[in-house]
Amino acid sequence: MAVGKDVFPIMHPVPGFRLGTTSAGIKKPGRQDLVVMEVAKGGAVAGVFTKNAFCAAPVQLTKSHIVDKPSRYLVTNTGNANAGTGESGRAHALQVCEQMAAIGGVAVESVLPFSTGVIGEPLPVDKILAALPEAHAALSEDSWGQAAKGIMTTDTRPKGESIKLPLGGGVVTITGIAKGAGMIKPNMATMLAYVATDMKIDRDQLQSLVGNAADCSFNRITVDGDTSTNDCAMLIATGASSIAWQNLSLEEQQHFELALNNLFISLAQQIVQDGEGATKFVTVNVVGGVDTEECLAVAYTVAESPLVKTALFASDPNWGRILAAIGRAGIEMLNVDVIEVFLDEVLIAKNGGRADSYTEEQGAAVMAKEEIAITIDLHRGTAEETVWTMDFSHQYVTINAEYRT
């Protein structure tokens, strides 16, 4: 079950970046579950990672390797998170790097490992090592679609976005894929994302770009409020085009960054639209706040409320649940009498209670839609923030109750 159109976009190849996918049989025989990505020599890689204290072994290793040597290969397996596996998990992740380094003829530190799947089970490293040569042999600049499927876990459909951007007297390409459907919450919102461009960008600038892009996208979504042990969002600049960041005007740099951020937002929204059991895609806008922090506090309290999410699933305009969530968001000196709450354009609450103009029929009509906006005006400042979320359905419970079976 998912929201919105199931249409995978045209994915433009990124010169200097190749992808190869194969089956290692990690969880299900024959399933495409191993993806290798190759970065051309001279490229740069940057990323942002989960802040979960139990971050997985591959995350620990990637965070170390990415600052030690220029990154040349990214290796992703699904079906097993290699998290909560202690020292043996780190040793297994290192074995994957060593094997990939030998195949690719690069330093071990030039390989970045990624895993996603069940937490707490030993990584079937022998299966991965045996399949790596086949994944490497499959490398192609045209394999974005196969890779998008290869990184899926409980996702029902692949997620991707790609643009060509006139810039600096030429054209640059930005293409990316992501996975994620459950255990989604900021710091990174379980998700993986890989975005590549052929522009030449040094690593420090790339790190700034990916941090900003993730903050306005993957750090603004929530499915269930659970932060994963394995989240990573990676940005790769191959430098294969003739266009370099430092040669662009300030206006051109801003144009590129806006396009990059919008691509990240698209991937993030696709994750929510394919959230486990999703039947609604919900935008929670909080405006009129004192600062960003209080806007986000209100937005996430509403977006993660089980009572709000189940009402959304039932298409029930139970607006009292929204008010209750706002009231427990922990905002000091909150004057509830000035707050306004809207479902799409319908004013539902004002002056501390039901708006005089509101009718149950209006609320029901909005709640019956597949895409809904909840807008909360705190009327206490100029800050505003947006969070994207989904409803809670019977299927969400089923998927997570049966995840290991």
C-alpha cells in the first residue's frame, strides 16, 4: 500500500558514477539485495549519518573511512542491518571493504559499507563476499533503476529523482535514489539515500551541501517516530563535467543548491508516500512560531501522535486530537486562544475551540482525500516549519509484527 502515483522517473546517467546490482541471497534467495557503486577517480563523497547511539557497524566504518581516503566504492546490502552485532559486526563490515578493495584495486579505506534490514543478527558475510565480483561486473552508468530496487526492504516501490540543470555555460546532472518505509524519524529520518552529480565539488563544500539538503528533507519526515541505527544520506560529486563549483557565480551556486534541495525533498516525500501501510500523505505546517525549534516541536507532536494518525486513517475529522497534541508539545507560555488550525483551507479551530464557520461535513470531505495539509498558526512569531508524515493503518501493525517472519 502506498500513496500517490507509482511512476519511476527517467534516471539520467551521471558520468563518472556506475552502479551494479546482484543477488547474494542474504534473506530471500534470488532477491536483488547487493548494490555496488563506483566513483570515478578524483571524485568526492560526503554524507550525513544516523545519530542513534547504537549506530550500525557499517555506519561506524563509513564515518571513519570517508575522512581517511578518497572514496571509490560504496557497497550496500539489504536483508541484514549488521547493527547490534558488536565487534564481530565491525569485523564483518571490514571484510566486505577488504574484498571490494581487492576487486577494485583501491585502498580498503576507499570503500564505504552500508547495510539495512533486521537488527541484531550476524551479517551473512560469506554470501556478500561471494556475490561482490558479480555486482562489480554489472557496473553501469545506466543501472540506477536496478539499484533503486536493490536497496529496498519493506518498500513497495523504488524511489528516485533525476534532473539536468543548465549551469555555468553547460549542463550538470543530479540523480538520486533512496529507500525507506518504516523506522523513519529525523537524525536521519530506516533510510538510505545516494545522490550523485557530475559537477566538480571539493569535499568540504560537498559536506556543507549534503548537510543542508538533508536538513530540509530527510530531517523533516516521520513515519513512526523511530530513528534507525543505519540511516545514511550520501552525496557524490564525480567531477566528470567541465563545470566546477568554485567557478560558478553566487547566483549559479544558489540555483544548484536549490535544485539539489528540491531533489532531496522529492526523495524524502517518496519515502513518506511509501510508508509502511500508508493510505494518506500528510503535510503538517506550523506557522507563527517564535523560532524553528518550537515550530518543529508542535509539528512533530502532531505528526507522530498515534491518535491523530489513526484518525487520519479512518478519515475521521477528530480535530480534538490535533488540539491535544499541540497542547502537549511543551511550548512555554502558549496562548491557546489565539491558535488557528486548518484542514487544507478549512478553518476548524479558533479562539480555543471549534471555529464558528466549521462543519463536520467540511472536515470529513478533507479527511477523505489521499493528500491532506494540517496548518497550525500559533500567532506568536514569524517562524515556520513543515513536516511530512502519514497515517497509521492496520497494515502498518501487520508489517512490523511480521517483519522477521
